[in-house]
Amino acid sequence: MIQESQHLRSDQVSAYIDGELSSNEAQDLRQHLATCHSCALRIVSAMQLKAATTRVSERVVVPPEALSRLTAQLRPEAPKRPARVYPIRSWAWGALAASLIVVVSLIGWRETRQSNSLSAELLDQHLAVLSSGSSPEVVSSDRHTVKPWFQGKLPFSFNLPNALPAGTTLDGGDLTFVHGRPAALLLFTIGKHRASVFLTQRSANESAPVSLETQSGFTIHYAYTHDLRMIAVSDVNPADLDLLMTALVEAQSPR
Amino acid sequence: MPASNGSARFEQLVLPLLPSLYSHAFWLSRSHEEAEDVVQETISKALRAFDSFQSGTNFKAWIFRILRNTFLTSRTAIAASRTVFLEDQVDLLDVSDPSPTPEDHLLRLDNHAALTEALESLHPQLREVLLLCEVEELKYKEIAMVLDIPIGTVMSRISRARRTLHEQLRQQVGGSL
Ligand SMILES: [Zn+2]
């Protein structure tokens, strides 16, 4: 049981990101996160650290001769053959959580505050992406690479525009959580500015309140399609961000 | 169960784990030669003990435990006496700083060398538990089985490992943010 006034212990943070808490414990923890920005950031930071250490800790590859000897020991009757086995980590959803940049949103209970605190949290994440310097999970400017990478990893699908506005390039993508919901994070460069676009499923009763906000010099641009909610965060001028969002929205409509 | 069926099933289970077993043995022994010896001996022991393996339990955890015990009785392990135990108290007092600034959470994780160095400098016991969790993707329950320690100890070791890394990587950031 986590008291409102009590911050998470490090072992709870660790157990949470490893998927080791019971559903009740996880529920309590998420309740605390909903009101505690500081602990939410600790979760994000712990996940980034886990993703990074996992990436660095590559397995040592078995030398081919050793592998044939070991395989031969295992099946004395089988003919020896050249080794070929290289470790490929299975990126199951649970394991995948490790490589996510996670956004735990800090939606307050009051609906009026909802979009504001969501914006603040997404802005934090945009800044975290910029300052960490780590590359996204899928690094590509090719929509034919980026789009399939998300398939099967998210409970929804989306399209990427055939052509982006002039001066805008796609840098890559990552998985993330926004308000506890799985989200796609697309990273763009517009001129000299970076933009993060978060895509989530639009919930049934969700209204489409604001379309544009500014916070600390950043524009937060909301756009909605029938099924999707897209939120862009960038310090580029709002008109250029609008061009990108328009292209993204148009890409979703069937033609 | 006829012996041939048993060994066929054994082979099926072990074959995909060879890269993991070897890699972990290499990490423990820091030598290709010994890693191969340890895996070889592990396979023999595991095959002999296969009857005692209960299906439904995790085979990977089971054989990793054999691997680890095989290593611990090897010359290198004894010579290096890397079996010193840390105090494993669950630190209940470890409520983190109640008002950390957002900058405290931003680590520079793109520096491969710094990250590797931080990992290398971890106490072997902490490094091992992290490897089992993050690279071998074992659940805490399974790690507890491999290391023959209570699950609470697994949890506190993993947490301690990450806190140590966090501290080290944060220090390296200095005031550059
Ligand atoms: Zn807190």
C-alpha cells in the first residue's frame, strides 16, 4: 500500500518497470504517479536506464568451434555442422517496456486541468528526448521502415504521409506511454528544430478541446482524427508545426 | 519415459539456450576456455539430473542454477573468491529525496563507454542479478531460484544495482545540463 504522502521506494520503482508488481500494487503505484510528478519522472528515468544498460550488455557470442563442440555433445549422433546461432533477443511486449521512453502523465482529477498537465508532461518528455541524446528505437527517415516497426507493438495503427512538408524530415520513432496508454512517438526535424509527436488511440468520450497551447516557448499542438489523438511538441514556429500536423491528419483519412 | 525421448526433449530445451549459457559462463569466468568447460559440465550434470526437472517449472532458471553452481566449484571461482556476500538488507529507509529536480533524473545514456564502465565497476553480485534480469529476461522468482536467495533479496539487489548506476552516471553529467 502506498500512502499518498509517501514517495515510491527505489525497489518499488525497479519492480514496477520489471513488471514484477501484482496488479493491486501496480494500481496503487499508478495512483501515486497520477499526483506525483517527481516519482513519475523517476519511473521514466529508471526505464531509460534499464533500456540503456540492456543495450550495452550484449551477450558474448559463442565462437563457432565451441558452439559445434557443445552442440555435438548435446546430440552425439548428429553430424557436425557449422554454427550459426546468434542470440536474438525476443522483444516481447514485457521486455519491450524496458526500451520505452515512458510518459506517465500527470492528469489531475479535475478535468479542467487535464490538458494543461498533460501538456506539461509531454513537454518534459520532449525535453528529455532532446537532452538524453540517445537515439530512438527505430532510426529511419523512411516511412516504409518506421511504420512497420510499430505494427504489432501498439493496439492501433496509423499512416505516415507520403510526403512531408518542405524542410521537415522524419528522424525515427519510439514506443511510449501517454496517460497509461501505449503511444507511438515520432521524432521529426523541422528546419533546425526538433518536434515530438505522440499518437494514441482516441477514447470514445474524449472531447477535442484545445488545438494549440504554448508553454515555456514550446508549442503544443493537438490534433484529432476519428480514431487517433496526436499531440506535437516543438519550439518551431506554430505555422510550420501546423503544416506537419495537417499532413499527419490527412495521411489517416482513406482515399 | 524412454531414455531416447528424454534426451531428445533435453536437447530441444538446451539447444536454444547455448548462447545464453555460454555468454553467462563467459561473464562469470572471463575466459572463453573456461566458459566452454563450464557449459560442457553443465550439460552433463543437467542431463544426469533431468529426471528431477519438473515440467512446468522454468527450464532456463533450472539449468542456469546448475551452470552457476558448476562455476562456483571451478578453480577460477575459488581462486578469485568472488563469493563474498553483500549485506542484503532491504533498505526500507530508502525513500528517495522527496524533492529531486527534474535534472536529477536526466542521465546521459548515449555515452557507451561511460555506461560500460559504470556496469563494469558494479559489484559482481549486483552485475549478475542485473544480467539475469535484463539480458536473460528472467523473472525475479526465477532469479531467486538461480541464485538460491529469497525473492526479496533479488528485488533489493536489482534496486541497489540501478541506484548505484544512476548515482554514477549522474555524477558524470556534472553540471552540463
Ligand atoms: Zn512521489
